[in-house]
Amino acid sequence: MRFDIITLFPDFFVSPLQSGLLGKAIANQIAAVHLTNPRDFTTDKHHRVDDEPYGGGVGMLMKPEPIFAAVESLPDLPRREVLLMTPQGQPMTQPLFQTLASDYDQLVCICGHYEGVDERVLNLVTREVSLGDFVLTCGEIPALALLNGVIRLMPGTVGKTDSLKYESFEDGLLDYPQYTRPAEFRGWTVPEVLRSGNHGAIAQWRRQQQLQRTRDRRPDLFEAWQQSQERLGESSDRD
């Protein structure tokens, strides 16, 4: 998959894209990440990418011309999504990452700055995406989170693909507690069931822990999961 990042600060991505699984995925050509600076597409002598908002207000807005020129300079693959990183966008979720990883060949991520971008930039955008209900200093942080979340789902990135099936949010629930050696540490012991070798009992314990943890920590997710189970039950009854 091709990723194009429209950013005023390309250096922000240098170290993360050379590290860990992201670095390996890029080195193995599972993903290709290209950084494009809209400042390179300005036409005035000061290379300005921002200006004051019409109607007044605090702060500056990113101008539309450099962003349009930057995006239009890119290859246009058949299955392309142009994403704007903005607090007003669709929250990032595991299902969103799965959709982006499976349904597209190219993701273009526009990183905003200052007080945001000129509204006309939305004519380029096919999806607005948010890291959460808070405001950051730049769009590079959510763009990097999206890169990480999507690339790790692509075949060949994670060594043990089964590990992707058994983690938080994959079936609407949080992950179960996990332990490794030593069996006892500072008085805290690994649950006996995990050391029993009884795989059926272990699976049952893990499922119970998932349900309890989700109910306690994320009642919103637990309610959504219950509703999905009810819908599945109704569908089975009709069949």
C-alpha cells in the first residue's frame, strides 16, 4: 500500500518510519510512505502556507492553494482515500483501520496546523479522521497513529498473524490479562488456571476476563457488544 503524508514537518516521521515493525514493513516493501511538504508548492517569495481567517478570529489557517497543489502532484491510484486529520472527524477505531487496510491501495493523509485548514480543502477530502475528542498541536501525531494502526494489519507486518485475532477490539471486547515468567513476582502470582495446561479452562477464563474487563473499564463497548450479540441471536432465530 502507498501512503502519502502531506506535512509541513517531514522530519517528524523520519525516526518512527525507521523503527520497529513500521521500519521493517517499509524495508520489506509491504508499505511505501512518501512525505510531501506543501511549502514546496507555494509561489510567493516568503513561501507562506497560512493566512488570517476571513471574519477575524484568533490564529491562522492553512491556505488551500499549497495543499491542493501538493495533493494534485501525487500519483492517483484506483482505490485512493484522502484523509484529513481533524478533531471534527470520524474517531479512529480498529474497524476503521481494518477497512483502510483491506479496501484501499493508497491513503493520502493531510496534516493540519495552526487553527486548521481552509474549508475548501474539504473538496479534496474523502474522509475526515480524528484521534479523539481533544486538540493537538499538529496533524502529524494522528497521522502517525493511523499509519501504525493500518500497516500492522497488512500481511507480512506482524510475524504471528494469529496475534491479530486475539487482541483488544477485534471482537468488540477488550483483551484478557496476560502473564509471563516468573510465576511469582513480589507476591503477585500468575492465575493457577493459566499454568494448568487445560486449554479449555484457559479459554473459558480468558473469555470471562474479557467480559468482566470490558464491562468494568468500557461500559460503552460492553453495551455495544451486548447489542451486537442480541442482533446475532435474532438473526439466528430467523434462520
